[in-house]
Amino acid sequence: MYDIIIVGAGPAGLTSALYALRAGKKVLVLEAKTYGGQIINAHNVENYPGITSISGFDFATSLYNQVKALGLEYKNETVIKIDENKTLVTNKGNYEAKAIILATGAENRKLNLQNEKALTGKGISYCATCDGNFYKNKIVAVAGGGNTALEDAIYLSNIAEKVYLIHRRDEFRGEQKYVEELNKKENVEFILNTNIVNLNGNDKLESIDIKDNTGNINTLNINGLFIAVGQEPKNEIFSNIINIDKSGYIKSDDGVHTNVQGIYVAGDARVKDLRQLTTAVSDGSIAATTAIKEM
Ligand code: NAP
């Protein structure tokens, strides 16, 4: 019996572990992949208070080592479900705890194009706030039509020389106020009814091929592509007992409790407005301290 089991070893999960271990609790972290979550892919983190610049890998490794040094028990196992008795079932065993923190994160949806993975961090990014500053006076494109894509385009228009906003339909899913703001920007060009079909470049992104809905294909020379086509949380496995919204995020009235007593949520996995490193670690510390208080 553990005091706290944390599902997910991204910044939210590891910060929960940090606080719980420092409070003297017996803690297990279960992670299906590797520690670090999404931040491990960030080329450079420059918006974490107090740290001018650090690679996502170095940040995650430093946090992991910090927690490991406190005696963290860490298992590389895939959680399959939480049953009605709050037993965590993984691909390798069953675990019980007084409290469970779900810090399963969310993955950026991919375009699933050839080269996408190879060019990530080399011209392709999923986070304008993290990487936008590398494109000062350069030419960039944003893919997507939701609020994230619109906000990314606004953000990048203040940094880059030119921003193409490429969306597969002629209507944006995001809010009109952002569309109006973008319409006023001289360096922003909308490319609608268009899909990106090829990512070109070997060591770095050089251009993209785009295809409109009449079948015309054009090549666009760009320095950076920001893909903002939504997020994919992975919480369906908990839906037998945990309330999740229609997009798959865990619902929480106060940002920490789920609908089940003793099960908490932290980080990108929950319904929230701002998914950033800073808010993930904030969630992690709050989830752990709340769980300990209520144990
Ligand atoms: P989203 O609202 O799900 O939008 C995803 C966009 O990507 C849609 O326009 C979609 O096109 C497009 N898309 C999806 N798959 C694609 C593909 N394979 N190829 C090309 N385009 C694709 O995601 P989001 O913008 O990340 O926002 C997520 C949630 O957070 C939303 O509820 C949003 O309102 C909220 N959010 C709010 C704020 C804010 O209030 N300030 C800021 C950011 C995000 P279609 O439209 O054609 O489906």
C-alpha cells in the first residue's frame, strides 16, 4: 500500500512526487514511456521563471534526478485501468494507494506527415510560446484553425517577419475576436481550404507543400512551422469512474479534485485554459499537498 501513486512522470507528476516525498510519504510513479512528458521535446525553455534558458531534456532530467534522490519508486509500466475499488491495474501488476494523482498529460496532435518527427525541433514546433522567439524576422506558418492556432499566429506576428495561417476549412473554429485581430495585421496571410501535404528539408525545415481543395499544390518557403491542430489527452481508460469532457480532459470543479474521492488530477490532463510548464508544476504541487491534507 502506497500513500500516493502518481500516474505520469511529466512535470506535473514529478512535481507531485517531489512534494509528497518531501512530506515523508511513500510514493510510486507509474509512467508508460519515459520521464519528462511533452517538455522533453522542447528545444529550449525560456519562459520558466528564474531559468533564463534550458533545454526541455535538461529540465526534465534535472527534475527527475531531484525526485529520484529523495527515494522515488518509479516503474515503467502502462496503466490499463483503475477499478471500482481504486486499484490501479497496469500491464505488470496491481497497485493500491491512499491517494491517486492523475498527471497523464496530453499529446499534441500530429499532422502525421513524413519527416514530421525528424524535423521537430528543427523548424517544426508545437509550441509558439516556447519556440517563437527563435524566429525573429523570419517566415513562419501556423497550421490549425482553433484558438491555439489563432493565438499562436497573433503571438508570432509580433516576432516574425511574415506569418501564414494555414487552415483546412474556410471557417475558423476559434473565436472571431482573434480572427478580427489577425485581419488587421499586415504581416499575416490566411491560406484557407488548404492542407499541408509535404514537409521538405533534411537537417532543417526549408519549405512545405500545400494543397488547396481544388487540388492545386504550391510550395511555400518558410523557416518555421507551428502545428496547432489540437491536443489528444489519453484519459479514456479512466472513464469508467472519472468524469472526462468530450475532448477527453479530466473534469475538475476546482482544478485538483476529480469526481472520485481520493483521486486527484494535475497538469495538462485536466480541463484548463493554459497548458504550460509553469501551470503543470503548480498543479503538481497543489495536487500533492491537497492529497496529503485529505489523507
Ligand atoms: P481545437 O479547438 O481542437 O482546434 C484544432 C484545429 O486544428 C481545428 O481548427 C481543426 O480543424 C484543426 N485540425 C485538427 N486536426 C487537423 C489535421 N489533421 N489537419 C489539419 N487541421 C487539423 O484545438 P486548440 O486550438 O488546441 O484548442 C483546444 C481547446 O483549448 C479549445 O477548446 C480552445 O477553445 C481552448 N483554447 C482556448 C484559448 C483561449 O480561450 N484563449 C486558447 C487556446 C485554446 P477543423 O476546425 O476543421 O476541425
